Amino acid sequence: MIKPRALRKGDVVGIVAPASPPFEPGHLEFTYKWLTSLGLRWRLGDHIFDSSSDLGGSDAARLDDFHKMWADREVQAIFPARGGNGAVRLLADMDFDLIRENPKVLVGFSDITGLLIPIHQRTELVTFHGPTAGTLFDSSYTHKYFKKALMRKLPIGTVTDPIPREAWNPDYPPCRLVIAEGQAEGRLTGGCLTLIRQLMGTPFEIECEGKIVFLEDVGEEPFSIDRMLSQLLLADKLQKAAGIIVADCVRCRPGGSGRKVITPSDSLEDVLRARLGTLGVPVVYGLRFGHSTDKMTLPLGVMASLEAAKDNVVFRIIESGLS
């Protein structure tokens, strides 16, 4: 396992757009403010504000920026500006040797899953499923776990839940809804379910055997989640997992996508119980990561443990992702 160095004050982070471009150039002003508060400096990719349809410029331009940040000895971390679309298009020409020889922090979620999993599996570098440059300040919880994961060498330890905004009208699902009880220990892997499905049948498809697999998505109807889980089950992926953690999956309740869909029937909870509840491994639904405002940062490749009982769920990240 290769671990990047922990970030410290004075370090330079590279901000690039390997998928879609920033929503607006001015949106990065918030990022600069928060990076300054952490004592970090930044360097922008040459093509950070390029745009081609929903992509941050041509594939060649986006990959060039990405490679330049890995080759730059002063840059200690790479922060995609956002997810969106197009990261997987870079894989065919990606220089994995360059990445392996210059270990750095790479952190992001959503479409960036299409980089996190392949880079981790090809190079053994720990990558981080967490906020992009444009979301590291989404909430105090997000910011707390961003710093815990990237700016200290200690393991993250026992993961706690966000403090509820108020006691009334709580968000659904609960943060730790048990789909299947059990105990597990294994290395972490996972990310956005749509991207995990996109990688299936390629040399970069997810390796789940003996792992604690975390899954999340946004704006997908339960029947669409069912399709994706069914594909992973037919590929004999999830059956080999040690445990499974599913995020709250923002706007994935029936009708939540906002698209015209077939008449909703099963809820996402129903789908998870039907597809994952009988695998014989612990399965927990509702932890906050991925597209939710509150999102923890999860290091791919490190050891973690999961204990799921009806009256108690304990999720621990027991190994640091940093050197």
C-alpha cells in the first residue's frame, strides 16, 4: 500500500477539472477562502475554466492538467473542482506509472469515483472519497472529516454522525439504519454507484472481495438503483464483500429524481433489503457521505471495521490513509 503524505500548512494543492468545469469561476473564490483558513496554497490547472459541452475542455486538455499536477513536485494534493461527467474518458491514456512514482492526495466524489477506484487498484495508492474543491466547506461535519482524513497521520477512528439541526422533522433515512446485522473487517473501497457500474466490464472494474464496500448515488429512482445492484450481484461482486455501507443517497426516494418515471412502487429501503439483506454480511444504510451536504471522507485501501446490530452500529476506520 502506498500512502501520500499528510497535508500541512504551506502545502500547495492543485485544482483541476478532470470531469466537468466549475459552475462559475467565482465559485472557486469560496474554495480559496477555505484553503487559506487551512494554511494551504493552491495552483490552478491551465485548462481549469475550459468548457466543451458538460466537460471541462477536451479529454487531452483535462488529462494534460491532471498529469502536470502529478509531475509537479511542489504540489502535494490534487483537488478536482467538481464531479459531473467525463472522468472515465481519461483512463485509456492515463500515466499510472507517473502517479505511482509521485504519491499525492487525490480527493473527490461523484464522477471522480471513476478516477479514485482505478488509480487505487492500478497503483496501490490510497485515494480519498470526499469533498471536491468546491464542497469542502459544505458543512462543519464535512470540513471536520476532511481535516481528519487529510491533515493528520492518525486513523480517523470511530465515525460519528452529524449533529441534527433540530429534533423535529429529522432527515430520512436515519444515519445508521441496519439492513442486515453482522460484523466485518476489511479494506475500504467504493464510491458513486453509477460510476462503479460504468467501470464494469473494463480493466478498471471494482474489486470487492474481502472489502467493506461503500455505495452512494444522487437523483436515481429506486428501480434504477435496483438495476445497478443487480448488475453487481450478477457479476459476483457484492457477494464477496465483507460488509456494505450505503449512504443516504440524496433524491433517490420514489419520484426524487424529478424525471418522468414509471409509477413508483418499492422504496430504496425496500430495494436494499431485497437485494443486499440476504448476503450474509452486515449492511447499513444512511451514513452521510457522497452527495449529501454532510459528507465524511473515506480513504480507499485502508482497514476499517463495521459492527451492525439492531440497537447499535459502530463504523471505525482503523488505519490511517497517510504517511
